Amino acid sequence: MEQERTFMDYTRMHNGLVGKIFYHRCPDDERYFRTIRIGFNPFTNALQPQISNAVMGEPPEQLEAINPAMLNRLMKVQMGSAFH
């Protein structure tokens, strides 16, 4: 009998990124930033960026900037899985 995976199982499988929140400065206006939460989509079996609306101000100190290459990869995976 196959056992169902829990949210914690998926978190461990993806190096603890699931649930982590980063920030990204808006390229067109550095006064604004967005927060990006890494979620897991069980339907596509992939990580999914959950991006906030732009906010004017400084990002909270406890958040780290997301690596642009990681954000690019997450966005590509999301776009590619939308058509399956």
C-alpha cells in the first residue's frame, strides 16, 4: 500500500525551499520590491513561485534576495507546466 506524502515530505525533498520567502527588487523602479514565496504544486510535481504585488519601501531585514537564476528557473518551470 502506498503512503500519502505530507507537506513536510515535500519540504524535505526540495531542500527546505518550500515555504521560504525571498524578495526581489523591481527592475523598472528600485524603490519597489516584491516578495516571493516558494510553494509546491502537487499537480505539476514542481516548485512554484507565489509572487506578491509590488510594494514601495525597503524589504524586511529577515528576507534575503532571491538569486535571479533561481527566479528565472522557477518562472520557466511554471510557464512550461501551464500547458501540460
